[in-house]
Amino acid sequence: MGTIIKELTKVEDAKRLFLNAIDPNTAIAIEMIALIDCPGRVLASSITSTRDVPHYRRAAMDGYAVQSSDTIGASVTNPVMLGVSEDAEQGTCTRVHTGSNIPDNADAVVMIEDTTQIGDMVEIRTQVHPNKHVGCVGEDMQEGELIFESGHLLRPCDAAVMASLGLSEINVYKKPVVAVIPTGDEVVPRTTTQIPPPGKVLETNGLMAGLYVEKWGGKARYCDIVPDMPELIENAIRSNLDADMIILCGGTSVGERDHVPAVVDSLGEILVHGVGLSPGKPTALGIIGNVPVVCMPGYPVAGLVALFAFARPALRKVGNIPDIPDTIIRARMGGKINSKEGYLTYARVVLDGDIAHPLMTSGSGVLSSVAKANGFVIIPENVEGYEEGQGVDVVLIE
Amino acid sequence: MGTIIKELTKVEDAKRLFLNAIDPNTAIAIEMIALIDCPGRVLASSITSTRDVPHYRRAAMDGYAVQSSDTIGASVTNPVMLGVSEDAEQGTCTRVHTGSNIPDNADAVVMIEDTTQIGDMVEIRTQVHPNKHVGCVGEDMQEGELIFESGHLLRPCDAAVMASLGLSEINVYKKPVVAVIPTGDEVVPRTTTQIPPPGKVLETNGLMAGLYVEKWGGKARYCDIVPDMPELIENAIRSNLDADMIILCGGTSVGERDHVPAVVDSLGEILVHGVGLSPGKPTALGIIGNVPVVCMPGYPVAGLVALFAFARPALRKVGNIPDIPDTIIRARMGGKINSKEGYLTYARVVLDGDIAHPLMTSGSGVLSSVAKANGFVIIPENVEGYEEGQGVDVVLIE
């Protein structure tokens, strides 16, 4: 089998073709989860406040709740003396603490620093206007107010907001299930602790892909390794078409053992095979029914770059997960890096303070280069690399 | 009880005092975990390669493995004809695929594109030098090579590197346990779905603190709400001194119900009470034995800022977790923001593209302002705010 890469698609075009093929109306299912599990999840319905927060007039300061009209003219030199009561009736005041309920009769709070209790009476040394140091009902959130829109990516502070509304469970989108299918005659399971025989390598790409899926908000389904045989690849894909997305690892190039893109094309459609991405050129992107399929190259660094460039945005679209900006560090190149024109190049760098040292190894089979790297300097297609000392954005590999 | 805030400590000084009080020799315990659980964890021992990766000479291309001396002078116009064998003995070549083992006799690979099989023979149309298209033993990692240092924060791609070394379990630091103790007579558990009576509020700060602890790599221990009584606060702290850190929520100000800093001081030492942080001024920081204690203000936004400013760096120091840079978005102010001189001010903003709109509400009790905000613009102590149109860094609230 094996298709031939005739022309490379620009990364930007490949991504657009791929994302446009994902039907936004194929809604991901919804589940109800406990509030405590919400960080990192995406709201599947908007949250409207069903109550006022605060639900009572609260003191914003420690002090005495008063009727403001009782304090008219009060000053240090001319204090007003008020009695003490539980309900701040006229001519009296009521001790309150920050957050306390303010008696109905009161409309202001005098700070404790501006008062002195003398026997049964309290000396008030300042005049307060209505609502002074009073937190109004609904000051934080009003009943009926829209608090979060559907699609909001939830943070710990949002959990606190929802808790203050009395919510204990919320509707979120289910995590998209991504079937990760490693392929290759040479690939053997990681269960063995022995060094495999020559010509065989331990499965690592599927593990890496699955762990990134989980990090990016999906749920990985780790599948068995499939040999380089079209009918077995087809069976593996068919039995995972219930997933929300499929990632195939390896078998994407143009050799006689590279069947993956052709099999995907026979079951659905290959949209792109061969992208102007370095490393990552043999990446193929397709769709089978509503299931997007990323065919990542078997060379691990190329596979990693394909995951970042294509699997991540596709996962987010499938799972209704908002785009999260990369962590970018502004740095200066500590040495020259080259790139090939026509390729969007992910150069691995080691950050030392604000100096980005290029990693000299360029082999896309050398996974340890990623272990040593902090980040990528992404070089556009029409740029031929960067000189030592040049300012660059480093995208952290997280 | 209640102490008095005499002078505000600068945030930077408060942080230094607090972090310096945490003994780096109080090592956090180590545990062994499965490789698949490693992302986000911190290596507790260095990883040295126990094998060469690859462990055999592998073909870097599809083609024929040859003895390079057999190809001398070969060209399109003057090809060399070689027989086919399993072991690439002199005068023959062996079919290989990318990743295949290369026979001992061979020292190079001719790409498939430069060959044609004709009957039993293969036409070789290019001369190759020794090691051409051959991945050497140990090209990726060599036996005995240091791959990761202890203290490395593990990423999914690192899991793949370790998997390729045959590792299935690794030593990491245990997640630091952080006891989160909500305090306050007015605070009631979230278990109720009823609106609490006036003067009572649902517990939210402990939930928020605990969820941030988990996000930042710790393990939250959610404790019961403690009323504003010194002996009960003391009991709650004492029964959590086995934790790696304690966060107390509320009771940090100077009112007659604010006992938390004094109790911490009686059990250990309060290092800082009152910081030049807005919101977050009543924050107190202390240490009891080896256990750092963050007393976060009860006003939720002030509490949130205290978590970011102090609890996060302390948690990282306690857990040997490397510092992770914040996600920063460069933006322009969409309106004026003011700040008070002498305070490091965390102004909440809503990002709309690259415009940062200030949230007008300044109340530190208004948690919904955080729900609406994407990020903080952090205004230094000696700056009096920013004008509309001014360029700012927005730290995403994640």
C-alpha cells in the first residue's frame, strides 16, 4: 500500500483543513460532577445566580451598626452618646463584626476605632452617611445574574464562586476519549524489563500521546500495538470509532510498511499527508465519520511536534475546551539555529536564564533531545533560522 | 486576643522572610510511582541510562544495508549490481526498513529511491560513505549517561524517554500535604443547600485554597470549620502539625474575633503580620516547628491574592517543586487603574484580545470579580496605577 507525499501542506493550512472537518455540532456528552472535581473542566451550561450574595446586609468593618441620622454632627470634639441594643433602634447602636448581619433598623456602621464603650453607652466620634461600611444584599452576586457562560474553563477560584451560590454539583462536558493506537512491526510492549532483541523497540509514542491527551483535558484509551498490516490497522481503527478522536503512532511515511494513511483514507478521508513541519513532515490528518484522526510520525520528536501542532487543537475543538495560551519566555539565542525554508521548524532549546541555547542534535529520532530541552523556538517557513543574540519567543515544553 | 498591625512588610521582604524560614533540609518523603502517573511529579533521584538507546545499529531509512566499500564509484550512469542476502556479506545487500537492525557486515544504508531490484540483483545508483543512514548504538542515550537530574519536574515527553530506558516505576517526592483550616463564627459548611441564616456564610475559602494546593502539586487535607475561639484554633493547628504546611482561612485581621496570628505566634513564630499587598493586607505568615503557616484573609479576593503571593512559593519550596512561570499575556489597558502607593496591587482585569479592561469593583469581598476576571495586572509599590492605553503584563488567573 503506502501513499506518496506529493506536496507538503503548510502547517497553518493543514490545521485549518483539519479543524474545519470537525463538526462543531457533534456535541460531546455532558456529565454532572462534584464541585470539588471541577478545576480544568469545561462548563456545559451557564451558571446563573439563584440567590443574592451576600443574602443579608453585612458589616464591612468591626464596629457598631447605627441609624446614620443618630450620628449627624458627631466628631472627636463633639461625640454622640448612644445606648446599646440588639436591634439598633433609634438612639442606640449594636456591636457588629466584619461579616455580621446588620439589624434592620441600622443603615450604617461606625468603625470600632471611632468609638469607645463607656459603661452602658457608646461614644460615637464620627458622622456616617447611609450605607457606610455596609455590604448590600447582592453586592457580590444578584439573584438572576449570569455568573459563568457555558464553555467556561473552570479554575479553583470559580469553584469558590459556585460554592457561595450553594452549588455542589455542576454540568460539564465529558472529557473527550482519545484512542491511542501504536503501530509497527518493530514495536514491543513496555511490560518487558529485558532489553528487546535487535530491531525491536519499546513502545513509547503511545504513552507520550496518551499522557499529553490527559494533560490537555482528554481521556486516553491505550490500545494494543498493531503490526504493519493494513487489515489489522483497519480492525484497530474500526473498533475505536466510538472514541471522540484517534491518534495513530507510526507507519505514516511512504515506505512499503507505511500503511496508516492509506487505511484511514479507505475508511474515511485523509485531508493532509505531508506537512511543512520540521520535524513532523510525514504527519497525516484525516477524518472517519465524525472522528478526527491524527497519524503521528513514528520518530518520537516528530511525533511530539505533531501532537502539539495538530492533536492539541483538535482535542480542544472536539471537547469544547477553550484554547489555553502556551507559556512563552522571551529569550535571546545563545547560538545560531538553522531551519529549512518552507518548513515551520520546532527547534529545541535549553533555557539558561534568558539565554536559549540550541540543542545541536537535529535527529528526530533522538528523544533525549526533548528530555534536555525546556522549550521550542518556532521558526516560520520564510525565515532561515536565527543568529546568536537574536530575540526569540521560547514556547515551554510542559 | 488579636495582635495589632504596626507596620506593613513589603511583599518581597515578606516572601523572603517566609521562604528563608522553611528549612530546605526538612526533606519531603519519597514514593515510588508508575511511569504513567509521572506527569507533574518531581524526580527524587537522578535517572541514569542503564542501556544504550538504540541498543542496536538501526536503519534510518528504508533501503538496502550494504558494505560501503561495495558502492565505491556507483552512480546513475554507472550503477553497481549487488546480490541479495540476509547478512550483507561482501558483494550483497540486505533489505531494511526504517528502524530495522543492520546486519553486522553492513556499515551503511542506500535509500530505496537510489536502488532497483532486477531479478535476484539490486542496482545501486549511489555511492555511500560508512555510517550513511545508520543510527549508531547509543545515538539517543548512552549507557551511564545522566538523563534527568533529581528535582526535575516531569512532563509527558519525559515519560516516553524513561519508558525507552525500560523503566516502569520511578522515585518522586511525595506531594506535600497541606492542611486547610477554615475559621470563623460566621462560616457554615457547604453541605447545606439552604440559604444560611443572615450573618452566616457558606465556607468557600477553604475549598478555593485546597483546590489551588492540588493544582500547584500538593495534597489538600480539608479540615472542619473552627469557630473564632483561640483554644479551638490551637487544637486544630496542633492536630495538623504532621502536615507539611498549614493554611488558615480568616481571622487574620485586628478585630476582637481575629485570633489566628496570635495563636500561631504562641505555638511557633509569626514572621510577618500585615503586608503591603492589595488586596491581602491582613495576611500573616508564620512557622511552627518546620511547618510553614499561611494565614490568609477571610475576604475571598484578598485570600486568593495571598495564596498566589505566599502559599504557592511556600508549597513549592516545601515540596521541592521547581518554580513554574506564570502565563503572561502582553496587553494594553482599556481603562485607567489606580493603586495605593506602598502596596503591591493585584488589579483584576478582563482580557478582550490584547486589551485589558479593569474591573471597576474594588471590594475584596466581591469574589465574583474574580469569576469575571481573566488575570491580574500587578502594580508595583512605587507606581500609582496605569493609564488607558499603557502596555501591561497580565498574569492569567488559572
